[in-house]
Amino acid sequence: MALDVSRLTVPDALVALRSFPRRYGEVLRSFEGDDNIEAAENLWRAVRIVAIADIVMSLDNVIAIAAAADIAAAKVDLAHAAAIKATLIIFGLATSVPLIIAGSAILMALLERFRVLVWAGGALLGWVAGDIMATDPAVVGWVGDAAAHHLHSWAGRVGAIIVVGLGMILVRRHRPFHLDEVMAAIGLAVWIIGDIVIEATIPESAPLKIWAARGVIAVVLTVGYALSRSRRQVEAEKA
């Protein structure tokens, strides 16, 4: 189901921004061990975090499945829509819940191995929140259509910078920066510069070209991160 950000408001954006420090803190604390905490306590704490995440994602998934089943059943056979809807919901839950449980385990493993994904997720939250704020009817009515259009092009970038910047400050209070933090800052700067260039050179009437260019930037950043990690591992083995 596609997300219609035009219907979201500033409070929705604030909720999105508010969730990042808490979720990043949970992930950060899961990365940092304490010599005074027993392994069993860390294990059960991780189990609780994953269980809560599974419950929240499952509820959201049930709502999405029910909505999709309702629309699909009405289009297939309106006379038997109730039976078709029930069948689709059962099938959707039977296939999606195991995928969510397995996917959360895979996601936690990826976040533990590639911490830069946490920063990418935080930057995405900030970007979306900035876009939501810039398109809020209250903001548009306050600053005007022309100013809101100009603001929209920078709101997402500023939102990403704020979220990542605050995250960097929180991390620096606990420990020195690692490779992932450095690469996250460089990656965000490259992405923003690339987005500015894309906006200046490709018209909005060509969305495929815009997303193709963004895809190229994403590939370049991914390759650069992989090479940096590989080089770091080689240096660590030599040392």
C-alpha cells in the first residue's frame, strides 16, 4: 500500500522524529556491552525488544491485510465479498506473520553487523518528517504556496541533517566515532549534494530519471561503504 504523505500533518512528522532517538537508543544499547551485566540478562532483553517489535509490526500488518482484502474482495465478487475477504485475511496472516518474525531476526542481525543501516533509517525518518512538515496545510497557509514549494525542496534535507546530527551527538557522549558513523556522515553529505544536482538538472516531469539518478547514488554509496569495510578488515588483520 502506498503512503500518501500529502494527508499527513506536522504532528505525524513530530511522532516520526520522536521515535528515532528511542529506537536508536535501544539499538545502540544492544551494541554496547557492560561487563557488569550477565549474558543471560542481555539475551532476555534482546528477546523482549524483538518480541515487542514483532507485536507492533504484526498489528500494523493485520490492518494492512484487512484493508487490502476488503478492497480485493469487493472487486472480485461483491455478492460473496465476506467469504472472500475472510479467506484473503487468513491466507495473508498465514504467510506474512512467519515472514515478519523471520525478517525481524534478519533485520536485527543486519543492524548489528552493519550499523550504518541505523543511520540510514534515521536519515530517512528525518527526510520524510521534513517533507511532511513542508506540505502540511497549516504551514502552506502560513508561508504561502510559493514559499512552501521552495521550502519543500529543503525540508527533507534539513530534517535528515537534524536527526543524524542529534544521533551523532548522543553517540559521541558514550564513545568515539567508528567507521559506520563516519561513513554515515559522508554518505548523507553525498546524498544531499546529489539530490541538489538532480533537482537542478532533471525536471520534475521525469520521475523515472530522477529515481534512476538516485539509484546510481545509492549504488555508489553502497560500493564505497563495502570497500571501506573491506579495507578496514584487511588493516585489522595485518595489525
